[in-house]
Amino acid sequence: MVLYELIGVVRPGKVSEVKEIAKTAGSLILNSGGVIRGVTNWGIFQLPKPYRKHQVLHHTGHHFILRFDSSARTQHTMRRTIALDPRLIRFAVVKLGSKLDDIADVESIVPWGSGVAAQTSDVRRSALAAAGAQPQPDLSLAPGSSLEHNRIMQDEIRNIFDSMATGPQAPNKSE
């Protein structure tokens, strides 16, 4: 199995749309023998530039990350399925590794601002400022979004995957 990361941007508005897309992707992975490592809700942020999807111009989007292990065929099927969803503004699936040494220490939760890009972003901004270039705007919380709302959303998505992993409970037959 290969470790992948799905980075999705859903149109802002209804939290249930993010849940449904994450649940659809997760159920495809689980039904094909894959493993969900974690779901991270990053919340609603300004997009780096406006994106047009289905004749609507989007300036903000609800970001989430889904880390999973699956076969290449399962990943391809999941990509084709979620690409048809009109609620999804943009998405990308990134291969994080396939060798055990590469993927053994990868965490399931991806905090905002983690990784090499976040560590070098301050250096890049100062270099751009020194060169007189205009730095790219930082992604920031969209108006009306709160960190508490983002934490609640992340807990709800985790509950969805927990219930998918345990499945329906059989009735207790104690006679």
C-alpha cells in the first residue's frame, strides 16, 4: 500500500458538504481495503486567488486533509469519483511514500503551518521584501469563521470515520 494525502477545498457554507465529501472519499478507501490515517479540518480560508467552478467565482474555501493508505487503483477510483462532485472547488492527491521507512513516522494529523514550506515561508517573505517584490498574501481565516468552529468540525469528521470503522452494532442477544 502507498500513503497518500488528499487536500480538498470545498465551497464554504454548509459544514455537511465537507462531511459528505470526506465520507464519500473515506468509504471508497475503506471498502477497497485501504486505511484512513487521519482527517484534519483546516476550516474556511481565503483562497490565494479567485477560482471559478461551475460558473461561480469562489474567494474562500473550506480546506481539509485526508491521509490514507491504499492501492494505486483505489486512489485513482477515489479521484475520479470526487472530481465529479460540484461542491469541491479544488483538490489534489499527493503520494507521500510507498516504502515502510518513508511512511512509518508520518503523523495522521496535519496542523496548519507544519512542514518545510511553513518553516521557509518567513525566509521567503523577507527575501521577497528585500528584492522589492510583493509577497503573496497569507492564508487567513475567512470572515465569520472561528477556530472553535474549526475544532468542532474536525471532531464531527472524526466521529464519522469512527462510526464507519466500527460499523453498525449488532443487537445484544442475552437470553
